[in-house]
Amino acid sequence: MKITRLSSTEVANVSVLPSSKKYLALKSLEEPRVRWGYQPVVDALPSILLAESSLFGHLPAGDDSELLRLIESSCKKGPSQKAACRAVAEAIIDWRNENGVFGRVVSPEPLRTTVDTLRYCADVAAIHNETAYILNLDCRSKMNLSLQGKEFMKSLIHHTALVGDLRDASVAILRTPVVKKGMRKAVLEELKGEPIYSLEDILRMVNETYSIWELLLRERRSGSGNAAGGSLL
């Protein structure tokens, strides 16, 4: 049976729960209905932060209007995706300019498990006030990571990305909530402190989450389960 992958946010939020609550949380989820995402912004983030980028590396620094045009042209799912991606990119550009931020291309490895590949790091670090931040880019209009979900994500980034010359970097979420009528504002939220979950804890929790999710999907598709509720996105 094909297993529908959970979003990275849901993996983080659900995996930290006790087993009984994992089941209830997963039962409330529906398989995703939204068919477009923010990948054009994710791909362009090194260029947005004025770092060298393989995708948009030919652009001169400061050519934001051309960069926005290229992001829009990469949106293939209609006007809603174009408008949302442009609003997110404009918010990050404003934040970059207001705070003197620039980027440094990095190559964080995702965590590959037997059930999923967990990607929480952007391919560019933000340099702000001489501090390097390994970024989780959250482009959604609302912030859905729980407090424990943030600890899960922070722990995973510590174990997989803060290595080599990045071992002293900080971890942060760069999110872009809606502030009014479709307008976005970029906010950098630093996640301080040492990791509270070991890599072994993370692998165990993720495997349990997917074991329960697979069981629920089998119930649904056989007609023996009746899960209802919110979106995965």
C-alpha cells in the first residue's frame, strides 16, 4: 500500500506525543488537498538572501524585480500560488534590507529514515549581526509548530546540520505570517538552548508515528476507519 507522507510540520508535532495521543492526532488528519506549495521561494532563497545560487546565480545582487519575476514564472499551479509566493518573497526581501542580512550557501543533509526523508533546513544560512542562523523556512500563513514540535525540529537540526564549521551556528525559523489582506511579514524566531531529543529518540518517535499512520490509512482504505479533521499542510 502506498503511504501518503506527512508534512514535516505534522511529523514534528505528532512524533513528540505519547502513543495514545499520536493515534488521536493522526486520526484527525486528512490526506492533503492543497496541490501547490512554496517550492519556488525555497529554491530562490539563496538568491533572495544575496548568496550564490545554482538556480538564480546569474542575477546581479539587488536585482529583486527580476528575481520576483523568475519566482512567479516558476509557479505552475495558477494565480493563487503566484500571489502567495510573491508575497512571501517580498516579505523576506524587506526583512533582508531592513536588517542588513545576507546569505551563505550551505548543504545540510536531510535525515533519511526507513519511512521518510526529513528536511528541515534551508540550503542557505542567514548572517545577521555577525551570527549565522541555520534556517527552517516556514512560508505558511499561520505558524503551526507546537512548542514541543519546535524542540523536535531544533534537536534534529543540531544533530544533522550543526557540524564542521557550522557547529557554532544558531538555529532559527524564518516564517512569513499574513499581517493584513494577503501581505506577509518575515519574522526570525531563534530557537535557543541545547537539543532535548537524541537522534535515537527522534528515529524511534518518527518510526512509531508512521506505524500508526500506516494503520490508520489501511483502516480508511478498507472502509473500517472513519477519520476526519484538518489538513496536513
